[in-house]
Amino acid sequence: MNPPGHIYLDYAATTPVDPPVLEAMLPYFSQVFGNPSSIHTFGQRAEAALEQARETTARVLNCRPDEVIFTSCGSESDNLALRGAAHAAKKLHHACHILTSPVEHHAVLHTAQQLADQEGFDLELVPVDEFGMVNPDDIASRLQPETAIVSVIYANNEVGTINPISEIGKICRQRGVAFHTDAVQAATYLPVDVNELNVDLLAIGAHKFYGPKGVGALYTRKGTPLIPSQTGGGQEFNLRAGTHNIPYIVGLAEAFRLAQTKRRQRIEHLKPMRDYLISQVLEAIPDARLTGHPSQRLPNHASFVFDGVDGNALLMMLDVEGFACSSGSACKTGNPEPSDVLIAMGIPRSWALGSLRVTLGFQTTLGEIEAFLKALPSLIEKNRALGKRVAG
């Protein structure tokens, strides 16, 4: 999979398509190519594939098939959830309060901010602790009669922390407030039973769990008011217009099924390597700190900050040595400003600028981890020396 001499350790950014997933998709590019909205045989065959994928996805989520809305990606799913629920609550109940956290993916934070800036919604950010975790009591104390929607990320993309979604969802349900979670990172390794999670809206994106890029889904609990943000034809129960991307939807369903079916097996493979990586980095490198919760974190996710290190320069140095990693969020690559997530967790700026995210996949081997651990300390030392030289 990797180019010669290169090791991929950025599975939180994206994953390769699993071969069985690609095999399931291939017929729908050229053999079963009809538009599922067409009434002829070609369209009927495509529609059958669409509904089978919807049923597969619904079984994994433990929901009804008509509660699954296919989208173009996790970001669109988040957008549809926030905009759709906020607009519906404003129309039905004059509710204009949005409650979320400062450690959300930008698909949630930027959407909520735009709703506040351009449409008059009142945006409130609930605080997080030093691990980036939301306390359910803080949600309960901030709910208002005017709260339109609450959105809390299931597992953070930058630091891997897992939030107590079921508890937060229970609080929201008792108060009659729609609750959304971005489960894009979580769907690969965490349970996604929407009833146990007490969620009304849950977003996923296929390319995070070994499916294709360009397709996602939004679980929408029956009866949750939602106004579509993309209009046109009547596709997806009038909630998301546009001709269905059948090959990708088939790929999402198969990848999602495989991810959850093999979840425990993959965790058993990944977690010991992740724990070994974390312990060795903290032991070998001075002024290093693990970010995110020490135990309530994704099983493939290790994230650090290093004092006096330029995180982006470190990524380039690692790349030259053949290691693909990330500095916090993939969306922040090249940004000299520290991560908003790390600042919200109370990490000093001098440390936050030296962030590194190392995420493993089911193809990752112990030999690859050993090679990374052998290279990292000297690169950190070189990075710090260069920084002192520039500062001097």
C-alpha cells in the first residue's frame, strides 16, 4: 500500500479503500449504472442497490431504513443536521439557542458560527476539561427553553477523546432538545447504536472507515424536524436533493458493515501498538505531553505536544524520513496558529504549536511503529535546535 520507503500513520485524516469494499462498488460504475430515480429496469436495479445499502447502514445503526439520509460526506451530514434542525426549531418554536463545544470539527463549529453571524442564532460554547471532554452537567446547566439543538462530537479528531454521548443525549431527550453528534471519527472503532447513544442526529463519512471519499450519511430520528439545506428533486425523503452516487453509497454501506463487524478484532490489534507508541514517546522525548484523555480515547489514536517544537516543520521532517503524520487536524496543515482544540483544553501556546497526531490503521505493523519511534527523537531534537538558532 505504501510507496517504497514510506509509512502511513495518518488514518484519522483518511483511510485506503478496503479491497472487499472496492469489489462491492465496481459493478455500479459500468454494469448497474442507471439513475435510481428512473422508472425503467436500469433505474430499478440501481434503486434496489440504493435501498439495500440503506438497509445495511440502518442495521449497523440499529435504526429504521427511512432514518438514513445519504450525503456527499461527513461535513455535509453535519451541515444538514445543524442547519436543518436549527432552522426547523426556529420556525416551529422560535428557538434560537445553539449549544456546542469548542472542540468540534469545523464542519460543526463553522456552521454554528455562520448561523450566529448571519441568521441571528445565539451560539454558546460549553467548556471542556484538560482532556477535551464535555461534562454532561455543563450541558444540563446551559440548556434553555430556546435551545434549538445541542451538538457534541463523539470522538475528537485531533486528540482522540471520547465524549459521554449517551449521558448527554439522555439529558437532551428529557428536555425535549434535538441532539446531534459528529461520529465521523468514532464510527470505525466505537459502538454506533443510535438508541443506546440517545442521539437524534448522527453524522458519518465513509473515508474514515475504509470506504470511498465523497459519500456520507446522516441518521435522523423519525419525528426530528429538519429543513433541507439542499433543494431540488425529492431524493432522500425530500431532505437532500441530488442524483444518488450509487457506487459510493454501496461502498459506504459495505465499509460501515465491515468496520463494525471487525471492530473488536481491529481494536485488539491496534490498542497495544498505540499504548506502546505513547509510552515510548513520553519516555524518550523530554518536554513531551500526551493530549486527549489517557484512557477514554480512540484505540488507534496517539496525539502529543512538544514544547519548543514547530509542528508543521516537524511534519515536513517526518515526511522526508518517510512518515506521514498530522499536526492536530488535517484541515490545519500549514496553519502557523495553534489548534483551537488545544487552546480550549488550556494547553499553553508554546506547547500547542508543537502538536503531532499519529493515527494507526488495521494494516499498521509493529515494525512500522518501531521505525517511527527510532526516527522521532532525533527529529524533535533537530527541530528544537533549528528553532533556537532562528530565535537567536
